[in-house]
Amino acid sequence: MEDKISENNWEKWDYRHPIVKLNDLTPEEIIKMSKKIKLTFNFNPKKVANVLGIEDSYRRNFIVNSLIQSLRQRSGQNENPNLQ
């Protein structure tokens, strides 16, 4: 099994970094699948509707802005338009 471990840096042993060599998937494919799963989980219509239904406006706005920032980072638009 030791020959299957591709990452010895323990800080990268999480769901975002492939650490095991697989026969059928490349590390890039694993990363892409992980991002798609996270995106599907976090942005499903029921969750978005629940967030928009939060009565506490501060909490609702915080979550909405976090989701928007996450989408911008995924698309490569890391710049904050409020800071320009």
C-alpha cells in the first residue's frame, strides 16, 4: 500500500488533495470531481432557498456573500469589487 501513497505532506491529507495513486483516475480528475461534489452540495436549490429564507438579515447576507465569494474564486475572479 505504501507505493500507492503519493503525498507525504500530512497537511494535505484532506478531501481536497489526492494522496493515493489510483489506477483509473488521475489526481486532476479527482480534484475536479471533488470540486463538483462540493459545488453540487453547497449550491443545491433547497439549500439556497433555505439561506434566502433566513430572517436574520446579517446572517443571511453573510452566508450569501460567502457563497458569492466562493463562486468568484472558482471562476478565477478573486478581486473584491468593493475594494477597487
